[in-house]
Amino acid sequence: MKASLHAGRLLARRYRLIDQIGAGGMSVIWRARDEVLDRIVALKVLAPSLAADTRFRDMVREEARSAAQLVHPHVTAVHDYGETVAPDGGITPFVVMELLNGEELEQRLTAGPLPWREAVEIGAQVAEALAAAHRLGIVHRDVTPANVMMTQVGAKVLDFGIATRIGAPDEDEDGGTFGTPAYVAPERLDGAPAQPATDVYSLGVLLFEALTGQPPYPADTWEQVGTALAEAGPLSLDGVPGLPPAVADVCLRCLARDPRRRPTAHQLATVLRDQLLPADPQAATMLAPTMTLPVAAPGPPGPARHPVAGPIPVAAAPPVPASDDSPAAPGSDARGGRRRGGARRPRSLLVVVGVVVAGGGALLTPTLLPEREPSPGALPTAGPTVAPSTAPSSPHPTRTQRPPRSPRPAPATSSAAPVPTAGGLIEAANRMDGLIEAGLAAGQIRHDVGVDLRNLLRNAIAATGDGALTTAVDRLRTKIGERQREGSISPGYAERLDAAAAQLVAAQAA
């Protein structure tokens, strides 16, 4: 590194360098203190050998712009971009990111393959991160175990240093291909434009390696990749103990030579999550049809009250992202991209592996996937119960397909009328809050919309007076419908959020 960058130097009148914690082919990583916000961050500084090249300076700036758009629990957060001027007048750009504590997946795999559930969980988290990037038109282009950090809050995708826009030319100006040979999709070797399918192929290689201990086509050079692809026979995951056939099938489909045969990142995440949740003993217990809301005892004639038709499925809440001022550790959040022939280098990192477990039934969230339709009658509505129709349902139900809601009947004057149960209402609210959290994590609910919905949910719980809760819930359900129509909530999650909102009224009346 240039002598001008040393421990103690202040960059951009804000970031005080502490020590150098990593280096890659294109960058050097420093631990630094943000003296404005008083927190420890990671500074990714362009390597001095490349700083004089305008192309690489532009790549660092583009990396900052691309990654800064991605606000996702499994993507490293970007805080800032800056440039420092050396005494000789040279300009060196840098990106300021959150400093992660953990272990690279590459380092973890040196001990051999992972248990299939752990490998699938990592694959699902990375797929969710890539799905968020693809929705913004960004292709990562270097999805490898070296660019996935295992932290206490799950996997984090690192290094958008060679990311590009969908449809952009895949090669650089010299005709070279960026990336790590063993993880590069076959079509990239032919110079095809960047597409999300190339990231899916790389993730398929990563998942295959996590399950078996080695990539499907081991190679350190582009020539070796071409030879391996030409000579390799059919791939198989039959030797992985206990691996569900659906996981093996989707992994091998990710590795299809034809990009059109590969699933999308979102589809991949859905399949992997679907295989994980039923296998969780706690989730399986909670999913069993053993829990229903109580039915009011028969009494004098009065307003009709309907039982819940089935159980409310729940599962463990997703982990909460760590704060930016967590203690510093040798694990950093970025590395330089690799060009042709670049060999991976072992790194010594502090192993900090943990699982965040949310305790208490009130903090559990629904195991609802955006693509799966709810069974008829599984969730209560605020209005009268309607017999299920035998006609086939639309693949994407909307609120207009729901039976019209009628005003909540006035409470009966009989002494047998039930008293609203605060505990049931709070539990229903926690279930809806968990569903919002799951939708945010899956990228199916826009961040600002999640904040808006949570504010309306709090208003509903705090509502007092006769009919106040129903009015507040109607406002919440109307907002869900509006947000779904504008595209900031996926149709699947909008349907489930609407049903969860209706449960608030049912829970108070139970």
C-alpha cells in the first residue's frame, strides 16, 4: 500500500484508519473509525497498482452505487464513497461499508461439506440477496464462497466490485472476463451479456460445493473450465445423506448449460425455504393442526360468531441484522474481484458463528411463502363465514376476490357476551408483525411500506372505544390493497397480510 495510507491517517476528514485487515486482487481492506458517527467501519480502498487506471476507479464508484441500492439483511451495507488524494496528486477511491464479524464460507468449507440443512439455509439466504439485486437490474458476477461471509445474523453477500447492469457486455475493454473460473457460467465464456441466470449458475456451484465439498467442475484457469465442461458426465447429488430430492433437483437445474432452464433466484429461494421449514422440529410441531381459537359457547340469540376453520401456522422469526457499531474482528466485508487465472488464497479469520433464536410464542412469525396459496378457511375474516367455492381459484388472488365485508355486529346485551381478550389480540398482532418481517427479508415488501404497515398495526392495537379496532383494521387492509396494486407488496404477501389483519378483529371477538 502507498506510504500515504497508514494507520492513524484521516480520510475525507472523517474516517480514521486503524489497521489493514485484508487484501485482494483489486483492493485493500482497512478497519477504520467513523469519527462523525463514532462507529467502526470497513474501508475498501482500490489497490495502488490499479488506482491510476480510470476504468478501475470507475468500477469502485459503480460498486458503491450498486451496493448502496441494496438494503437487504443478506447484503453488506454500504455507507459512503470517497476519494483520497496522495501527495503526488494521485486519486484513490474507497468505499465505506459495515464491518462484519464472522468467517468466510470458503474458509468454512476447508473442513469439508456442510450438513445439508445448513448448506440449504445458506443457499436460500444468498438466493434472497441475489433476487433483491436482480429486481434492481444488478448482476453480481462473482458469487463464490469467498464472497459469502457467515455472521451471527446469517450469510452476507460481499463484494459487488465487478457487478454490472443486466444486459451490459460481460467482457471488459480488453476482452477479458472477470470472475472466478470454477463459478463462471458457460455462456459467460462466450461473451454473452450479463443476465441474472449467470448468478444463479454461480449459486448452484456454491450450493453443490457446500453439499459435496467441491465444485462440480473444479478449475483454476479458463482453459481448465472449458475442458471440464466438455468432458464431464452427468452430475449427481445422490451421495449427500438425507438430502431431499427437491433440493437436488433445483441445484442441478441451476447448473443447466442452457440459461433458460435455470430457475430464477426468487424461485430457488422459495424451493429451498420450502424444504427447510417442514424439516424444523419446532416448526413442524407448530404447523400441526392442534391449535384453534376458542369458539363462543351457545347463548341467547344474538350476533353470529364463527369459529376459526383451522390452525395458524407459525415458525421462528428471521434473525435481526446486527448494528454497525459491533466490535471489530478480523472478518471484513469486501474483497477485490478476480480476473482470469486468479487463484483463491486462504484467509485466517476469526470464527464467530451463531444463531439468533427468538423465544416466546408471541414472537413467532408465519411460515408463509409468497408463491403458496392459503387453504380455504385457514384464516378468519372480519365478516360472515362463506362456504368454500368449488370453482378453481385464480393463481394470484386479490382483495377484489374476497367476499364483501359487513360491519361488525354490535355486542350482545346478554351476560354471556365474551370480554375481548387482550392476549389473543396481541398474539395476532405479533403474528402479523412477523409476517411483515418475513416479507421484508424476502424482498416481497418494500422497506418504507413495511414501516407504514407497522405504524398502522400499532395504531390498530392502541385503538379504544366501540368499533375503533374494526375501523383501524379496515384502514390497514385498505392500505395493503393500495400497496399491492402499486407493486410495493407482492400479491402473495398482500393476500396473507390482509388475512392476518382480519385476524385482529377475530382475536378481539374470541
